[in-house]
Amino acid sequence: MHGVFLLKSYHSDRYRLYDESDFVRALRWQSEIHSQGLPCPQIRMHQGAQLHSTPSGQRFMVMTFCDGERFIPGQATYGQMHSLGAATGLMHQISWWER
């Protein structure tokens, strides 16, 4: 595996507040968004799982790193806003398809 990756670690106290199936569903949705060509990091799988844990129980996931820049509030162009709206609309279509 080559490239730049991001390791996201979930704080154990916050993790306990949620059902693990919610995390798995969100990661699956993110994978679907990526596979549909939307600008979204790819979740990396290992042994068929997207959510992993260390021997001590620390939960984490690995995804590709997507370089980019933040919009400066009030300074986004018409084209940037149109692109953002189109991507958001496609994400909503995918979320309805998953239900």
C-alpha cells in the first residue's frame, strides 16, 4: 500500500456514546460516496473490516488523505458553491439509496 494516509482514532469515552453499527454504517456510506466519484477519502479495509482496534481496545480507521483548501467564509466563488451544492445533492441521493 503506497500513498499518504490518515489514521483516525476514536476516543474511548466518546466511542461508548454510540452504537458501533452507527460507525460501521457511516464508514460504509463514505465508501459508497467515494466509489461514486465524489471528492471523499477512501476508507481502507483490512481483513474485510473498515473499523479496527488495537490489542488494548483503542478503535481506529485508516483512510486516504485528500489534500485541499478551506473556503474563506464569505469568499467562495459561484463556481465553488455550485460544485459544493452538486456534490451535496449526490450525497443525499446516495443516502436515500442506502436506506
